[in-house]
Amino acid sequence: MAHGYDPNTKEERIFIVKCLQFASADTVGKEAILNELSSFQDRSKPSEVFSQLQGWREVIYSYRDTYGWKKLLQTVPVAGVIFGAFTNRSLINDVAEAGMMLYQKRRALERLEQHEENSAPQLN
């Protein structure tokens, strides 16, 4: 919402999942997600449902594994609390940083596209 997008729309929810996927991906996965998101606004391309489902699956598996280890280590009385606090903070920071970066990039690309459309010479 801070960047001017409605998080209740389907397209924004897909973008948010891609942000979550980006935050938990490895280097190769991040590059693929960046390539996919660079053409996110291009409505002429058909939506790739399989890619979106795979993105959901990767996010769910990644966070399930992280959550499972966190809960397992929280069974140790004092160390579990410290580890849980550290992993929660780390996870929130990673997701927040990825989200802000990707939304800023998206907004910059939209502005460049608008500028190019407005400054293109019109043929009469």
C-alpha cells in the first residue's frame, strides 16, 4: 500500500508471493524471479499458471522447513527462545528488504515506461 498498489487484487497477491519467493530463493532462483518480475506489468504475455503454482509451492516448503526447525529448537528452554527470536527477526528483515526493493524496482520501471510513452515522437 505504501507504494500505491492494492494488496487485495489478484495481481498484487501474485507479486507478494514472488517477493516471498525471492526472499527465500538461492542465487539462480533470484535471477529467474527478477527476470519474471521485470515483465510483470506486460499484460500482452499470457499468465503462467504453472509458474505461479510452483512459486506458491516453493514458498510454502521453504517456510514450512524454517518453521519446523524453529519449533524443534524452541523445545530447548533458553536456547530455543534466543534462536526463535533471532530467526523471526532475520526472516522479517529479509522479507521486508526484498519487498521494498522489488516494489521500488517495479515503480521505477513503470515510471520509465510512462516517460518513454510520453516522450515518444508522434507521427502525423
